Amino acid sequence: MIRGVLFDVDDTLVDTRGAFRHALAAVADEYLGDVDHADLLRVWREDAGGWYRAHTRGEVSYREQRHRRANALHAEFGGPLLDDEGYDAWNAGFERAFRAGWVAHRDATGALDALDDAGVPFGALSNAAHAYQTEKLAAAGLSRVPMLVGVDTLGFGKPDPRVYALACERLGLAPSEVAYVGDEFDVDAQAAVAAGLAVGVWIERPGAHSRDVDGLCGDGAPRDGLVRIATLAELVGVLGR
């Protein structure tokens, strides 16, 4: 039986995709002019240079990955090249709008209530900084979710199995008693199972890192430890609680 749950934060509990859309629209107005905001969001989230994942491996700083992604976005849509000073101004506007967009997904509170009712403890493991994600959860009305491990806790993040092991330890449970829930199939569900957790739950939100995983996981019931759900309302049932 699953005795505890670890959550990803971005696009699992918090609508980070919507917050990015809001932030990109704000910087586009100042730097890029009349561009399609859906295209902006697509390019930003695709991160063709792989800079954010390089950051989660401890290879580049948070500032460097965002600076490089900002310049890649400008190169794609005709914006100016940002030097250090220019990036600081760009990021101030981006971050202000991004934070203003932090809201919980509509299914998050109900899922947490259901886990509380079942007596199942939970916490968060994220590939962003611990303090930053703590602020984000609080701003989204989810402060009852304790941040257990961030990318800065060990200097690297998912999919390294050590971050899952530490999060389970801080939850007070063995990995074999814990399920992990996240929106990225590879670094969330698959990596959690590879790290020894009992179940890897992939929440396939529309437009949020969606991909074809037919044959790789179960739908509504775990297969080989992996399961896909469409909403967090399904979570307690999937976990057999």
C-alpha cells in the first residue's frame, strides 16, 4: 500500500504554464512587438538548447540558463541581444509578471484534501530552488505542501535517484512506500520508478509536456509501476486509497 506521496510543483500543482504565458506576454510587449504569444510559449517551454535541464544537472547556474533562454527567444522572434545589464532589466519584468501568474491548478486542493482524509502524508520534490518553490506554493494557496527537496538541496535535481531517496527520507518513508506525481513522463514518473519508488504517476495536462506513451504505462491503473492520469482527482483511486 502507498503510504506517502511526493509531488512535482510546476504544472502538477501550480499552473506554471499559465504563469509563463503571462510573463512572456509582458516582455513581448516591451521587446518583441506583435508576435504570437502561443508561439512564444511553445519556444520557451521547448527550450531547444536544453538549458534548464543543464541547470538541473548542476552544469549551469539558474541565472545563466534563463539568460540564455531569453536570448534564444529573442533570436527566434527578432528581439535585441541582451547583455548582463539588459538581461537584468528583462528579467525584472519577466519575474514580476511570472509571480503574478502563480495560481494552483483547480484539481490540486481537492487531491490534497483526499490525501489528508486518507491519512497519507505528502511533500514536494522539485527541479527549482527550495525557497523559490516554497514561495510559489504559498502564493498559490498550497502552503500546506512542504518543500522537501529542491534543485539546490544537493546541487542537482531529477532524474538523479539521490534526490528521490532524500525526499522519501524527509517524508519519513521508504521509497517502496511512496508514489511520485509529475507532469514530465521521463524525469518524473519514469525516473521515480527507476529510483525505487513504488509508483510513478504521470499527469498529462493539455499542452503540458504531453507525449505519446502508449504501451509504456497504464491508464487509470499502474502497469510496471507507471500510470497516466488526466486530473489529480484520479490520484487517490489510482493509489488504491
